[in-house]
Amino acid sequence: MDKRQVHSTVPSVKYDEAYFLTACEGHQEFLDSKGTYLSRRLRQAFELAQVGTGMRILDVGCGRGEMLLHCAQLGAHTFGIDYAQVAVRLSHTLARDAIAKGLVNEIDINVYQCDAKHLPFPSDYFDRVLMSDIVEHLLPWELHQALLEVHRVLAPQGRLIVHTAPNRWYDQFAYPVVRFVRRLMGQGDRYPRNPRALNVEINTEVHVNEQDILSLRRTLKRAGFRSKVWLDTPVQNRDEGPILAAARHVAFNWPPFRWFFEREVFAVASKA
């Protein structure tokens, strides 16, 4: 393996408490509800998992731990891993509070600090594996190794749920158009040249591997999965006149435009 690849891994210290509580997806919902309410994006991924009582669930890159809590509340045995020390602490705190409130059983939430490329679990162990907003943080070689490990620990009839954002084609092709239009409208200061800096500046440092619908399908196949991959986008609640409304409808609903303008990539995968 190229040593330069190893050293280019995003350092875990980049994921500090400020990242998880001010930048990471779902942070506002987490702060408002103390983990009892999921953001739209996380809720959508959670619903795709169809978690049931007695299932073993692994959340790879568990962050603050709210997905673990929601799985445990359905009677699943949940396991979370993250390589950021702060994430493990936040997840432990959330689990401890939930146990104290009687929301979950003490044995139902387990959190470990470890690398997704080396999962400390037996083969064919988990009914569901969740990978929400972690793919874009792993370099290609890291993602491949992590998916090989997920394939190993996933049960033969198990299911992998993936969410990643942004859609790489949005950043590469649609964002320059959006930025040009917004600059004409006098809103250019809100649209930086680097799309990774849009809304969350830290993403310029921690986003290293955005996916599109085709690349994610290929990546999953290479690791031994068969998958269904599709695009989605947040609801566009904007009132900017009929011309922009019509343009937005075309961009987000008509192929091939939607392939470039929709910002999120979802996948459900199983062992091939």
C-alpha cells in the first residue's frame, strides 16, 4: 500500500465536540431533543433499516449515538463504533442517560472506539449495518477496506444501509451553475468557490471521497455487495418567484437534470 495514502487519512482530532454539536448532520435535532428525535436524513436511513426486536445492529461511525438509541428502543441489540474519541464519549453519555431514564436496557447499547477498517466482531454477526454520513470521510482505499469488513460481519440475509452526501455530480456539475445564478442575484457571498465549504467550512478538511450514484454502486459491488442506489434531496421550501420555482422543479424532478442536482445518495445492499 502506498504510504502516502496511509498518511492522508483524516486525523481523528478533526472530529472534536464542536464538529459533532455544530456541523455534523442532525446536530440541531440532537441538541433540541437530546437524541430522541432524528433529522430527516437520519430518520430516512433509520426507516430503511427496518429494525426489529432481537436484531443485532452495527452503526459504523456512530457519532453522537442517536441512531443507536432509536434502534435499542425497538428492542435491538445495538453496537456502535467510531474512531473519534469525542464521538465515543458522546454516545456513552447518551446511552447512560437513556438507561437512567428507563428508555433502554443496560445491555442494549454498546460503543467502542475503533477503526472501521478493522471491526472487532465475529463474521456473519449483524442483521443490519448502518453507514450514515461516513462514506465521504473515508479515502477510497479506506472505504474499500471498511466495506470488506462490513461484508465479513454482516449476516448472510443481513442488510447494509448507506447514506452519503453530497452527490459528487452536484458539486462537480450543478454547483457551478447554482453559484453563477446566485451571484447574478447578489447572493454570491453565501456560495463559496469550493462547494465543500457550502454551509459547513470544516467539510473542506474532512470530506475526501464524495460519491455519485454510479460510483457508489461500483464501490459496493467491488466489496461483494449487490445494491440498490438512488438519489434524494432535502425539501426545497423556497418562495423565489415562478421562474426559479419552475427551474427548481425541472432540476430536481426531470432526468437527466435530477441526477446532477439532487444532493444525497442512499443505498441498500446485501451480500451478493
